[in-house]
Amino acid sequence: MLGDINSIMDFGKQAQYLRETDQSAYCLLKRIFKFDSQIGYQVIPDSFQKKVLDYFGRRDASGNIIEPLEEVVERIEKQKIIKITNRWTGESTLFNSLRADRPGIKGADLEKEKKYVLQLIQKSEEGCDFCQAEKYTPEDVFGRIKGKYSITAANIAKYDVWSSLVIFKDHNPLNFSLDEFDDYLKTSFTWFEAVYNHHPQFIFPFFIWNCMPRAGASQIHGHCQMLMSKEPYGGVETLMKAGHDYKKKVGADYFNDLYQVHHSLGLSHENEDTHFFANITPLKEKEVVIISKNPFKDFQSKKTIFKILRCFIDVMGVFSFNLSISCPSLNKKEKFPYIIRIVDRGSLLKSTADMGGMELYGSSVVADDPYKIINILKDVF
Ligand SMILES: [Zn+2]
């Protein structure tokens, strides 16, 4: 890694450095990703300059603008855009210097959001059906799986034929310990096996945690979604196909090489034998990818995911997130690792959605710098 470069905005320099110092790492990078760095120009009329200073000027702690007008205008008039595309999955992301430059959540905003989230959670406890899950949720035809800190329920409005929930004992979705998290995953895997035993054509488990309404949860009470399908879902199939095509054309393991690329860019870390990285084609803010042995059974993997999640919540102030676990089939015919992806869905105080037409139909537009994310994560491991 190029030591003094610590920003995705210097991706071009980073790639150049790899090219000069580590040919094989550079080849791997080029084999998996396409990338480009360009400047987008525009002109700010004089009449608009004061407003631009007010909107974008850097401020000190007390809110006074500390950046000269010319510098702010120059930053807006010349915006650096980094575009990175994964050749095998088609995932692509645009990073913009102006967006990446924005200060993170300020202390005061974070405190405000924390207070708001706490109130929201407390208020939702009144009349919460999931607090009395056995009374007020449907159960699967084979009954419920009961863990120490969780219980399963069928999803009242099913996503698919086999679509159920693992409901936490604790109402507060952000308040989980390693023991509790371990239990949620254990209970989920027992449910996957129960479905498989009951209906053996359904072999592909899929797990998602939509935490808080901004991430798609209709109930605040802590819960995750469990699904079993005959064929992998589209998103999972794209990953499997990437692995399959890569093996066929390159003769190597795609997921291992994907990790190696992030490793050579200084964007990875490992905890025991669980590898993770801050994705250079994140779907949305702060995306972290974990490649693991079975996270439902392997305690080290669970611990790694748990620590990353706690860091998101406790250190980065992320209260709305999606976590997904793409799994190989239960009869393990294909060689596919468990892939865990976690993404931040933005502040609950914001009324604008974090995703728009670009993300749905074009490319992800992301502000958070993967280098910042991996550095924060490295500190907690
Ligand atoms: Zn509840």
C-alpha cells in the first residue's frame, strides 16, 4: 500500500504505485476491476458564490467558515470523480471528492440522533407484538424454534414460500451482546435445517437483517429475516456466477482474489481466519464485506461480524443498517463461501432517502471513503 495515501480519491495514484511496486497485485486489480479518475468541471456565477461558500465552506467547531471563498469555489468548480466497476459482478460505484470531503457526523448531530433513536425505540415498545411473539405472531407449520435469546415466527406477509423471522427477546434492536448475537444466528440455522427437513427441495438459506425503518424494517423490535429457496436469489446468484466464471476463465478462486486485491490496497483486515474488507464498489455507504466459514456455526466468524456491527453502532453512529448473509446450499454441491455484507442506510434524522434512481438503475453514488471505514475498524480489532 502507498503509505501516505489514505483516500479513495487517490485511487489512481494507488493503482499506479501498485503497478510500479507489485506487478502481480496490479494485474489482479485490473483483472477484477475497471477504474477511471476524471475531473468534472462547472462554473459558479459571481451571484452564486456567497451561497456556495455558505453551503460548502469548511467550518470550525463553532460553525464559523474558515476556508477562503476562492478555495471553496475551486473545489466546487473542479470535482474529482472516481469510478470503479467490478468486471465480474457488474457492480459499480462513483466516488465524488466533494461528497467524500464532507465532514462525518458531527458530535452534536450524533448526540441528537442517538437521543431520537432511543426515544423511537422506547415509544415503539408500547403495544409491540414482537414483545409477545408467541401470542401475536404467526408460527411456521412445524412450530417455532426457540433459542435462549430469540424465537422464530412466520412472516405474516411472506416475501417467499419460506420466509420467517428470528425475533430477539430484547425489544431494542441495537442492544445486543455477543451471546445474544450468537443465539440469533444459531436459532436461524436451526430454522434453515427445519425447513430443509420439512421441504427438502428448498436448499438455499438467505439471511437479512434490516435494522430500523430506514433500512426497510416495519417493526422496530429487534428481528432478522430468514428465507429458504429452491434456487439462490438473484443477488446471490450474481456472486456465485462471478465465482464460477472466474474459476473457469482464470483458474483461481474469485473470493480469495477479491480479498487479495483489497489487501494490496490496504483496505482489508483479518480476525483469526475470518477476512473482511471495505469494498471499493460499495452498494452504499460504509459497505464492509466479510468472507467466512459458516458464520452460523463458526464462533470466530460470529465474533468478527459482531465486532464490526458493534463498531458500526457504537463508534460510527450507524443505527440503520442492512446485513445480508449469502449462503451455499445446505446440500453443499457448489463451492461457495458465506458472504456477509453490511451497509449503512443513513441518519434517521434525514427525511431524504439514501438511494435514488442512480442506485436502482445506474450506479451507486457513495460519499464515505472505504479507507476511513477500514481504519476505524482496524482500531477495534
Ligand atoms: Zn417489542
